[in-house]
Amino acid sequence: MTRKTIFALLAVFASCFVAGAQKYKYVDKSVAVVGNEVVLISDIEDMVKERRAQGLSSDHSLRCEVLENILETKLFLMQARIDSLSVSTDNVEAMLSQRVDNFLTLMGGQDKLEEYFGKPLYRLRQEWRQQYEDISLTQEEQAKIVKEVPDMTPLDVKGYMDTVDTKNLPIVPIKYQLSQICLYPDREAADLAVREKLLDLRERIINGEKFATLARMYSEDPGSARRGGELGMASKSIYWPVFSDAAMALKPGVISQIVETPDGFHIIEVLEKNGDMFNARHILLKPKYTSEDREKAFKTLDSLKTEIQNGAVSFQMAASFYSQDAPTRTNGGQMSDPNTGSSYFEIDQLKPEDYRAIKDLKEGEISDPVESTDNDGRPDEVKDFVVGKTNYKIIKVDKILPAHTATFENDFPLLQDEVKKERQMKAIDEFLEKKIEDTRIVIDPMFKDCEFRRQLWTSKIAQE
């Protein structure tokens, strides 16, 4: 169970009891007892507020599901303490810092955050730190349980194959092994053109034109442009460090020099600063490449494709000599997933433009030239675009692995993982069922109508 899942479930559970809590006072009470662990209404009040702040909601069936998950978490915590498991302090502090930053940004600053939760930030930090410590212990205990499940042997996998319904076997999606020859446009000229445009905009602002007006007209950050470039009060940690450093160094009303990030080029005006948070306007411009850049690259790639098809040179040799993408050039053009290192790609791992170029090709065929982007960027959690630098390429389909139902002969590692995961889930289930039976558990009668996944919980509901 991930920390995200646990918090989401805790929040849903809470809404059962404190809906409308901002209007009405409630009497704190325990709603469940697990051994020496108690679940209080007050324990879940803030989780309800968190969920509401994020625009999430709950319903009756979710409340029952959340209760069950909370009770399970308590059982894991109790056993973790018996086993003397330790908390990863570094992980807890990292998660806590991220959570505080996210809520400060979401609420628009410390004052509004404290007003919303009715508590000072130091108290919230204390409570959230305890939650993350509990989650860390829970995860450690789960890891300890599943670690005792041995690796699956071929005999185990064969037994699984003999007993499972074939329609329940995993489906292996289609996979592609690809190579590319990649050319880049004249980035220096494009960067210079953007810088000149931003210098002109900066001069116009200094001479009296409104930053917000020019941001609406010219900024290429669609999320902030319609707000006159304003980003909103947010933690500096959510931006590129060079952007945050430039903003934090500015006095309100001063226009920054040009700041380059992987998103593009910016000028920034800080509106307000509060600790490690700031609200700023910015104008973002991205380098543009001319039709001449594209035509020149496409002409070169067309010629290379023709030479390769005529046998004058191999794709691998051409990639080694002509491709400007260093990671693939050194490997004869062969592409690999930067996250896993695998040379095979599923459809959702390919850039859309790359997939469109190769989707109708057979093994050994080469695509027409295509405009794409490289991996020199990241999805941005604040803004609604993905960065990556323009390039032009041809792609060769080296091999296609068709989609198919997993087989013992061809997909043993996948099936081995599937069987092990099944055994691990069984180990978790057996642990919980034994703990439910052996632990003193009392559940408030308000949950008597819940349809729990584990029927053993029903026997723990107190009589009215």
C-alpha cells in the first residue's frame, strides 16, 4: 500500500464523520480500537480538510473501504513495533517537506494554510511527520512479510500455468525495438532570436508598458499567460532551481535579466515573497526553428534513407557518422528506455510523433523523416506542458514483438513475477487474517452495514 493510497483512504474515511464540521461542533470519540491503537474522529479531521482542499470527495462505500484499510494499517504498525523495525528518517523528512510545499502552494501561503486547518504550521508538521513515520513502518513491515516469499522456480510457474484460466494470464503488449538517425536544428540562432525578443519586451516594460499585458500577448506558458503571467504564491522548490534563485534574488517590481531553464527563456517580476515562497509573473518564450531548418534536415535524412535502402551504407554505420543524438549514435542508432535501459518499447513509452511514424511499418523498414523531441526535459507538475528540444529523425523498426498471451516458453520472467506477486499477496492476506483473529478489535456499530472485503471485521463490530 503506497503512502498516497493510505492518505487517500484515510481522507475518505474521515468524511463519514465530519461532513459539515466547519459549521458544527462535534464531540471527539473513538470509532475503532485495534489492540492499543485508537482511531479518533479528531485524528481524521485534517485528512478530510486535505481531501476537500484537493477537490476530492467520498461516498458511503468508500467510507467502509477506508475504515478497513485503517484497521489493516494499525495491525501492520503493531507488528512493526514488535519486530523493532526502524523508520527511514531521510525519507520521512523528504516526504514531509514535499507535502508542506504542496499545501503551501495549494492554499496560497502559510497564513491561509493555518487558517484552513485551524492550526499553526509547526503543529501540522508534527502531525504529518507522525503520519509519515507510521506509513514508513507499515511499508517496512509489509516488505518484511513479502521478503519471506521465495523466488518462484520453473516448477512453481508450471503449476500456476496448469491451474490458472488462460483468460486470466497476463497479456504481453506489442513491443518495438527501434534505431534512429537524429539531426538537430540550428539551436544557437534560435536561442539568439528568443533572447533578442525578450530583451525587447523587458525594455518595453521598463519604459512603462504593463508586464501583465505583454505576458498575455506573448508568453508561451499557457497556464500563466491568461493570468497576465502570474504564477501564484508557491514554494520555490517546485520550480527549476535557476528560476527560483533568480526570483528569490529580485526585489518586488524589479524585472529580471533573461533566465534560461529547460522550459525555455524567461523574464521574471516578483510580486511578493514570504519565506521560501514567492508569487511572480513571468514571460516564457521558447526557441523557434525555421522552415529552412526543417527542410534542410529532412533533405539530409531523405538522402540517408535512400542510401541505406540501396545498400550503400548500413543504418548502423549511417547513425554512427551522421546522428547528432549522442546516446544512440554510439550504439549504432539503437534506442533504449532511459528509465529501464531496455531496448524494447511499448506503445505508451514512445513519443506520439515517433509512434505515428512507425506504427504501419514492418520489421526492417525505415520511416519518413519526422519532427520529434528529445528526452532533454521533464513533465512539469506546475505548468501544463512537457519540455523537450526539437529534433528531426528517421526511425528504423529493428524488431516487433506482437501482443500475445504470456506463455511459459517465451515469457517465463513475466510469469515468474506474476506468480511471486500472487504469493506475496497471499502472504499479506494470511498475516492480516491471523492478526484479526488474535487481536482485540472493537468497531463502532455505525459501521454495521459495511460490506468489508474480509468478513472477519464484521465479527468485531460492537453490539448496540
